[in-house]
Amino acid sequence: MNLLTLKEAAEKIRVGYSTIYRLVAQEGQIPHVRIGKKILVKETDLEDFIKSSTTKVVPCVPAGVTRFKYIPGMKVV
């Protein structure tokens, strides 16, 4: 079991300290352990949070539809 401090966890997922603190301590979205004043997060819990927060990118233009392409000098009415 690999435990990370909030600073290490923030660096790992490339967010600020206040963001990871909010996700862990205030909103409880990431499970954590508190030892005295120190807050620790399991690396596996952090990875699970990332996997569950990942969204799928959906193209805004349906397949097979071509976008309008502006050509310089073209009249647009």
C-alpha cells in the first residue's frame, strides 16, 4: 500500500494543493486517512478516482458530415 501526502497526490494528477484538499477533505470524493494533522491518500484510490472521472470525448459533428470550409475571396451571404 503506497500512501501519498496531499502535496504528492496533487503533483501526481497535476492539480493545485487547494484542489486536491477540496476533493479529499471537504467533498470526500477521494477516500483518505488522517493521522494527526496529516492527510494521506492511497495511490490506488487516487487512480480509481481518475478512472471514474474520465469522460469520453464525443465529436460534435456526426460522422460523414463535412464542415463548411471558408476559402479567401468567397462571398458569404
